Amino acid sequence: MSAEHIRRIKRRKRIRRILIGVLIIVLAIAAVAGWFVSSALKAKGEVEAAVAQAGNIQSQVLGGDVEAAKASISALSDHIDATYQQTKSPVWAMATVIPKYGSDVKAVREVMSILEDVSNNALPKLSKSVEGLDLTRIGIKDGAVDLGNMASIATDLTAANKSIADANVKLRNVGGTNIPQLTEALDTAKAKFADLSSLVDLGARTANLMPAMFDLSPTGANDSDGRNYLVLVQNNAELRATGGIFGSWGVLNVRDGKLSMGAFQPAKKLPNGTPGVTLTAEEKSLFTGKMVIYQQDPDFTPDFPRAAQISAAMWKALDAQDTGGEGQNVDGVISIDPVFLQHLLAVTGPVTLQDGTQLDGQNTAQTLLNSTYMRITDGDAQNAFFSAAATRVFNHMITTAGGNNAGLVKAVQDSVKNGHIYLWSAHEDEQKQVEGTAISGELVTNPADPVTGVYFNDGTMGKMDWYLKREVTAEYDKTYPTGAKQYTVHIKLTNTADPSSAANLPELIRGYEEGDSKKPRHGEIVTAAYVYAPAGGRLVDWQLTGAGAGNGDFDAVTVHNELTVGVKHITLQPGETFEATVHVMTSPLVEPEREMILRQTPLID
């Protein structure tokens, strides 16, 4: 056998070994790829199931179905664990180095690692806490508040909330992927988790706030005199930034959970202002000194905590004046309006007032904001009627609200969302639980939380705002290279009063020029409009048209609490319309997926 022949034999063997090796590698890769695809499909199914369970929890908790909520939390944990077991394998780790798509695998693994931590550290505590939010045990009956065992869950729920909130931040920081379907799936999972985070945050705040607020401390260390809350009833027929003038004032006493509502009083005047309250230069410029002189006017400002602080000081000063003492300090301020009362009466059933007027879930707003002014034309008689009505309705609610706790919670929830109820606590630790929620009614000054505000204050000095149709919308425009987003805010105001009969409306509806009773108006509506840019953003440009637009510019562009504000004073005759299109820009610090929120003076719905 020649040397050449031997070399050919060796070469063939070497090629055969190489081919066999390549085949083995190809088969191994195919096997790994097949396993990875199978694992990915299993993970996908588990994630979809987890998303479905997360979506169920909120409706089950708010619906009072505790057992179903606990089952959903358990199932959510199981699906997270199953997905994590798939994605933590070495094969998934190897897949992270694949060109281009390796980052997608890495993103999925990162998400599941975050959620696995939630499954281990938060969901068990959340499951234990759900029973404390059982709406079949929480409510008001026969004038007393029953919180069930809410106080006992505060520690677990607070711990769960911290873990879930931290995870929510981490999830938002996980970027997109190269595969649109995967990005969409991750975004859906993030959104559902954000909803769950919001629910748990609200539950934790509630569990930490309500026992003390209703004088039901689990340690028995309740206030010896109970709690006293100033209750303000807004009148939306005469607009103020947070809704309407503070027309009726009363004090709610809470002792060991038992509620007692004192008689409401009409708003008064403090000729020398409110002791202990100094307005800022910005407040004086935007809202005038009336904020501390007239009880109707503290909420010229759209910042409810500030309006509440002024109101509490006013109440103390007037009480000192009436009693000759130091004046009553209140533990907090609760603001409600006729729309909120109407929502609650839809749950509790109608109430009949002393004069035979019946208020229910359909007619309360119209009766208190318009019809009564047609029927009773004397100012003092109107004040007496509204004070008596507020007292009667409030006492009716706290004594007959039992039996439909879920309906009651839904009514309160809707009213909070739409700005018909606000809360401020004079206790710093409790106010921290309120801050950052819709019920606080606060101006948002954090650039990372984009909120555009559109607020209105009446200048008619009557009750013509029942006839003012307000339409305010916001629409996304574009994103700048800096990350800042631009939105178009459109405002349309229409005086819907009948031009042929507006001048014949009762004078106390039409109002008076400069407050002079000898100068009744003729049906025009005078309004001050305020457009607040998001914190850290700005008003880009604007176009004002129609009646009251003047030269098409704002009367002033100024600053309030470090927020840019455009101000316009508008007068509309019956049938006239004013429109404004304003482009606003958010701060570049806003996270890409975070959309701007539009907050406005509550509508009469």
C-alpha cells in the first residue's frame, strides 16, 4: 500500500469524523432549539394565564368576593413560579448571547426574576390581607362604621405594597424587544401588574388611614373626644377650581366608629381675613385676597390641601368669634358636592326633606343646583333650605347606608375619580397616606408625573354655571428627541341659557355686577379659566377664538407652585361659545410609557 493511498484513507476517516462531529453538533443544537421553543411556548402560556389572574383580582376585591380573590392570587403565584422555572434554565441563559435576539431573551428573564421575587415575598402577605378588605364586613350601619379586621392587616399589606411597588418600578425600566409580539406581551403584563400595584397601594393606604380616622385604633388608643372633621358642601352652580363654592359648613364627630353630624351652616365672611393664614404673592395675584375673607372662596386655588388648611383656620376663627373661646380645631376636612350626594342616594334610597322635597339618585344635583333657586328666591331662605338639606341628607346616609357596601364603595370610588369628594387630614402621618391619590385633590409638582390642569372660577357671582357647558379634552401629538411629549388640549365653553328668557331668570341665579344688588346681570356668564402646564413642562402655544377671546391671547402667563399657568377671563352672553386650543409639553423626565393625565374642575354629570 503506497504512502499516497494511506494518506487518502486517513483523509477520508478524518472527514468522516468531522462530518459526524458536525452532525452531532447540529443535532444537539436542533435538540436545544426544540427544547427552547417548547419551553418558550410553555412560558408564554403561563404568562398569559398570570396576566388573566392579575386582571381578576381588582374586580374580585372591589366586588367583595374574598375567596375568589385569594384563589386568583394563589394562581397568579403558581403561574409566575412555573414561568420562572422555565426561564431560569441554562438553555435560556445560553440564548441571551444570540445576536440581536439575545437581548429579548434577557428581557424576559429579567421580568420573570422580578416577578418571582414578588411571588415569594409579596403575594403570600397579600393573600393574608385580602380578608381584611372584605366589603361584606366593611361599611356603615345605624350611624356606626365597621372596618372588620382592617387594622390587623396593615402591617402585611404595607410590606406587600412596598415589594410590589419596587417591582413595578423595576418592570417599567425593562426596555422593549426586537420582536413586536413579544414587546406587546410584555407591555400587557406590565400594565396589568401596574393595575395590581395601584390596587395594593390603595389598600395599604386605606388600612393605615381609616382605623385612626374613624377612631377605631386596634390598640384602643383612641382620641378621648373622638375626631372632628369639617365637612364642606360645594355648590357647583357657582364654580370654583375644585368644583364650586363652599356653600354649607358642618362638623362630623367620630367617636369609637360612631358618626354624629352637626347642623350645617351657610358660608360667612371674615372682614379682617383669617388669622394665621398668609397668602403667597402668587395666590394674591391669581385668586385675590377673597380666599381668606369669604368662606365660599378658599378653593379659588385648585390645590385642595391648601384650600382645606385655609378652611380649617376659618372655621376655628369663626367658632372663636361665636363662642368667645379659642375656637375648634378640626382633625381634617372633607369636601363633597351634590353629585356625590346623588351617587350615594342611588345606593341608600331617597330622602324626604322637611318641606316635602324628595331627593334621590336622579334629581339631587338638579334640585340643589338649579330648581331650588327657581322655587325659593329669597337669599336667606335659600341658605336655610340648603343647610337643612345638607344636614338631613348626610344624616340619612350615615344611618341607612348599610346593606349594600359594595354599591357604597363603588359610588365613593366613582366620586373620587371624578373629583366630587376630597379629603385632607390635619395629622401629618395620615396626610402622607392621602398624598398622591385622587382624593387629595393636590396640585402635582413632580416632573415625573405629567398632569395638565384646566380649572375654572366663576366671576358672575350668581348660579349661572348650571348653564355653562364645559368640554375639555387632551390628545397626544408627538414625542420630542429629549423624551418630552406634546399634547393638544381643547377647551370649549358654551352659555346654554335661552337667549330669549335668560334675562328673566331669578336675580340670585343671574348674579350681580361687582356684587352690587342694584346691578343684576342679564344672563351672561363670567368665567376665569386657568390652564396649568405639567410640572417641568410648559405651554408651547395657544389659539383662543370665539366670544370672550379678545385678542386671542391669554390675559397673563404666570407661575403657581412652580407650575406655568395661562389665565383668561371670559364673558359669554346666552348662546355664545368660547374655544381654546393649547399645546402643552411634559417634562423630558417622564418615562416613555407614561401618559399625561388631564385634571379639570369637576363636571356636573
